[in-house]
Amino acid sequence: MNYSLAELHRLLENIVRMGTVFAVDTTAAKVRVKDSQGWESNWINWGVKRAGDDRDWEPYSEGEQVVVLCPNGDTAQAIVLCSLNSNDHPAPSNDADIISKLFRGGISYELNKEEGTITLNLPTKIIINANVELNGDLNQDGTHISTGDQVAGEISQISHTHKQNDGNDAGGGVNTSAAQ
């Protein structure tokens, strides 16, 4: 290969580019990127953390600043490596003890390594499709709604009985549950 000095310079300049996503195709998992010199990519793949048996899905958004790698300086082989924070999209925290993620719509989570806490902020609800085991105290602020039985100390909330206290010692038991 005989490259001119100008061609070598162009290839070297193209190896790593910084730009902004201006189009997203989530069906194909590709984006288009433009940089401040007027270069615009074709539809290119974005890198992910995992793409084997375990996979990530975290599409880029328009306006996101990214780093583009072009193997051998060939922009036709470009891929998005990662994102960069910017004035328009600053980091969600600047605390060294915090791992944080902020999503559109007011959704966020924060892991505080110093305090050993995880804070999850959701505007609506969490849906868990699994059996849940909780070890520790549960503090609740709000209404608890259950469509099934609740059992505490092997006592069913639905089918347990109480003695009737009507002044008559002959009493017996009365089922005080709503479902009789």
C-alpha cells in the first residue's frame, strides 16, 4: 500500500471522532452521527456492554454526544463506542460515592456506596414478576393492597377466627374475615 502523506493524515484523523447522534433506528439498533466539521455517518452500530447469552438494550437518543471509532480510519466501518456528558446532558451526580442513572420521565436510581443504600425513584409503579423474599424490616408509607391471603406466624388473615365477646361465655369462634 502506498498512501500519500495527505491520505495517511486523513485516515489518522478519522480513527476516533466525536459527534452528536442526529437519528436513531431502534429496529436496526443503529444511529447516524454528525460532527462539528460537517461529517455525517451512514447508519452505524452502537457498542454495548454485553451481546452474548446476556445482552444489553439501551438505545441512544438524538442529541447525545458520542465517541465514534473508525477502524483503520475507514468511516464506512464506524461504530459508536460510548457517550460523553455535555452541557445539555450533564452527569446525574458528581459524588464519588454515588452510582446513579437518570432516565427520561423522572425515573432514576442511585446507589450510595458510603451509606449502603439504593434509592429508586419512579413516577408510577414497580412490576415484579417473581417470588420475593425480604429479609429485614419493612417500613411502608401508603396503602397496602393484597388480592391474596396474608399469613403472619402461620395465621391466615382470611380464615382465622376470633372469640366473640358479647358477654356470653358460651361464645365459640367467629370468622372475622371479609370473605365468609
